[in-house]
Amino acid sequence: MKHLLLLSGVLLAGGLQAQTKTYTTANAHSHNDYERNVPFYQAAALQFGYIEADIHLKDGVLYAAHDQKDIRPERTFKELYLLPVIRQFSLNNGKAYTNGSTLHLLIDIKTAGIPTLQALQELLLPYRQYFDTQANPDAVKIVLSGNIPATGDWKKFDPLFYFDGRPDSIYPAELKQRVALVSTDFHRYSSWNGKGTFTPADQEKVTSVINKVHQQGFPFRFWGAPSARTCYYKLMDLGADVIGTDRPEELYDVLQHTARTTAGNMPVHTTYTPTYVSDATQVKSRNVILFIGDGTGLAQLYAGYTANRGALNIFNMRQLGLSKTSSTDNYHTDSAAGGSAMGTGVKTNNREIGMDNTYIPVPVLPEVLAPKGIRSGVIVTEEITGATPASFYGHTPDRDNTATLHRQLLQSKLQLAVGGGREELEKDLGEDLRQTLSREGIQLYDNLDNWNVQTKNRTLVILSNKAVNSMREGRGSYLKTALKKALQQLSASGKGFFLMVEGSRIDHGGHFNDLDYLVREMLDFDEAVGEALRFADQNKQTTVIVTADHETGGLALMDGNISQGFLRGHFATNDHTGIPVMVFAYGPGSQLFRGVYENNEIFGKILKALGL
């Protein structure tokens, strides 16, 4: 079982109180487990720490059922729980679970307590070794609830039995060790349905009872709490030790992935406040900087805003639009078709780059601009042959044709290309690389430090893949530094430029369903946008556009605290979605980007902003 560190945010009057507590499926409780389509095995396959069975004594036989009317001859406690438990030991080398975590069989006695418990004790006698936790630390721990005997009678029963206590009960010191946990009805403290959050009064009551039980030294559990993701998170935030559910797979997903769907304690950057002097004016733009946040939907943007504690450079841009991203052959686009729509003005099939949907090459933006003396460049945080950058220089029916794309890059109309993939470039072009570079008049650099922005030559700054790894792996200020140097080089001619800047790895965070990864990439992207806005204000003839090729992950933001930079999310998929994406614009002609339109219309709007 994977152990996860959960950063819990408890929303109290004083703000978000961070707690550190480890939650795994060992904390998970399968409520009314006998009602599952596959009793016991469904929860055991998920390695739940607590599995619950209600039992009834009828004609000397113990049945697993919620009510007497639900009793069926084949649904005995022995068949549904006792024999499956023993089978676990034979399958797992003498353990209930392979990882050695404890399985608690929570038995809720529904008929008269003492005779039912006596029948249970007799039934277990031949199998006692599997339940005697004092003799065997890997044994299954039986915890009795419901119609349990008075504490004075506990000693009359086999010491392998433990009991589910109640918050208001007082347990003698000699019996405390037989209290496995303390439980209570959720609805005694709150009528919350699991949507939104507690009222302050209810949260105080819930918190108080949990703390009261902890002060007595017992683990705590609610029964009857809503089976909902929001509730699971909230109970963990408040410190409940055992989390119950009627939906085992849903709770399993939460517990297994909480570390990747929680983000906080990010480095905070100061945002730039534009002057807005040139914003939405009719002045012809000389330069266009197009930012593409790969996989960046509105939720990804707001996640960055939250993690940066209520500030985002992108949100300082006032001209807003909405781009519909579907490709010609799919409801949701990939980066190839999405990038090509913006790079050519023509929608195409997924996987195609720089071609229409009949596989005919279409001029890309740098090829349109070059005859007019306007230079073009691309900067990315992944390989330079990635689908998005390739959409501004390449023409291929398959985005994975990297050898073709490397050759097309060298022969393209790009004045500047900055990204990773040095290893692949040298492999694809081999010994011909230097000759090709010389023939094409290209200057090649292998790091940002030795890049001479004064050069008049076409420039490739192709770094090792290690240099353009993720922010979490130490990429640092690469994107912002590359942008500053690119603006110096491209603006030197005075004839105008087009620059595409991609936050490539925001998309990776969506595919990985890793919120922390995604947000760190989002914040790095936003810092670069701030630099571009600053340049636009200084230049006064530069239009800045921020959009995305598509949304990735179906990210939902479930909870957060802006003042503390904490957030929690949930991903619907590890693939792209068809959700439209935002378009933000600033500077001359930025009003052109208002409204709702297809992604390929961005191409024409860029040309119009440039007066073409």
C-alpha cells in the first residue's frame, strides 16, 4: 500500500491551519460492506483497514444482513466473512494483507448482545489463530459494535474481541486496551450533506468530539457521514482517524492520490501591473508574443492564482475571449491539431502538424511573416520537436516524425528556436549536423549563457533535455531568462517580430494528474507572461496573447485557501478534454481577441493586429 503524506487544510476562524497526517487505505472503512455486490473481497482488494458486517442470530446461525427481512440462507457470516478472511491468510503468506497492515473486522451486533456474541465466540473457536492479535501481530482484529455487552461483562468473553466505544462513555483503565476505536453518529453533530462545507457551528461540534476522543487516547470514527469526496477530505482535515464510505473505489481513489491532488507552500512571485496605455488601441502592432499554456484551462489558471495567493499576471489582462478547440476529427484536440490551428489558421486532424485535414501542407505563421521582414521565434520548456513548437515550423502527418521535424526546423523560416532535445537533434542529424548548420547559416548554442543575442544569424538554442526538465526537478528561471534574451534578439532589427512561448509542461501535470507539478509549471509560465507585459508597456507596439491549445485532465478545484496558497483538486481524466480555453490579450489590437470563436481564428486575429 502506498503511504501518502496528506497536507490537510483546516479552515478555522483564524485561517488555514496546516496539519501533517498520514492517511492510507488502512484508515478506510467499508460501511455496510455486506451490501456490496461482492462482500468482503471488494474492500479487501483495496486493502481497506476496516470492513463492516452487521450480524443477526437466527436459529443458532449468524447471518450478515442489515435487517431481519434481509436474511438469506446463503448469506451467513461464515460464508461471507469468516472463510474469506482465512483465505486471505493462505494467499498472503500468513497475513491478511501482503504489506502487513492490520485488517479490522467491524462486527455490528443487531440481535440480543450476549447470546449473539456467545454464538460468534463459538463459531470462531476453531479459527481463533487468525484473530488472536496478542499471539499473532498479523491477525485480523475483531471490533464489536451495536448491541455489545456492558463493560462489566467484557472480561467474560474471549480477549480476542475488541470494542467500538462511544464518546460519552467512561472506560475503566483496565478495559481501555480493549477499546479499538470510538465511534458516533455523524448526524448527532451535523446535518451536512457533503456538498460545500460545514456551517461554523457544525464544524465546531464535529471538531470538538474528535478532539475529545483523541484526548482520551482513542482513534475516532463517524458512522453515517456522507459518502462524498468533499466529506472524506474534510474529515481528514479535521483529524478523524477512520474514514467510512459506501463507495469504496471512490474513497480508495482519494486516499491513493491525495498527495498528487493537493498543492501548497509554493514560491510566490510578484505580479506586474500594466499601465494599459496601449491596451485595446487601434494602433498597428509591430510585435506579437503568443503564449500557449499547453493543457491550460480556466481551472489550471485559477490554481496558479490560488497558489500565488491571489495574484496572476495573466489575470491583469483585460481583453478576454474563449477559444473552441475541437479538431476536425475529434471532439477534443491534441497539441498537434491545436497548435496547427493557431499556427496556420486551418483546423486539421489530431496528430497532423502544418497540414489541413486532407494532408496538404499549409503555410505556417513564420512562413507568412518572413516575406514581410517580420522575424519569428519559438521558446518551449520541452523538446523543440514537441507538437506545439513544431506547429510553427513543420509540416508532417504525424507529430512523432521527429527526424523529419529536425530537418524542417533547420530549413524553416524561424529566426530563433529555443528548447530542449539536444540529444535527439544530434542523433537524427548525425555527422551532417555541422554542415547543415553552416549551409543554412544557423548559429547553434547548447546553453543560455553562451547565447549571443547580438548575432545576425538564425539561431538555435537547443539544450539538453535535462536543462528543460520540470520545475520540480530544478529547471529554475530558464523560461523567463530565455524570453528576455529572445526579446533582445528579435527586436534588434526594428522590423517587428512574432514570438510563440509555450508552457509545455503544464500539460504534463494534467496527464500525470499531479496538481503540485501542474501548479509549479503554471506559476513559471505566469512569471514569463509578466516579463512580456513589462516589455509591451516599454515598447508600446507589442500585443501579448495568452491562451492554450486545449485543457488536460478535466481539473476540478474542490477546495482551497487563497490567503494561504493552498488548494485541492480532482482530475476527471488523464487525457485532453473538449473544454474551451481562455484567451487573454493586451496591447494594440487586443480587442480583436474578445468573444467566443474557433481556435484557428487566432491566426487571422494575429495578422490583423499586425496590420496584415
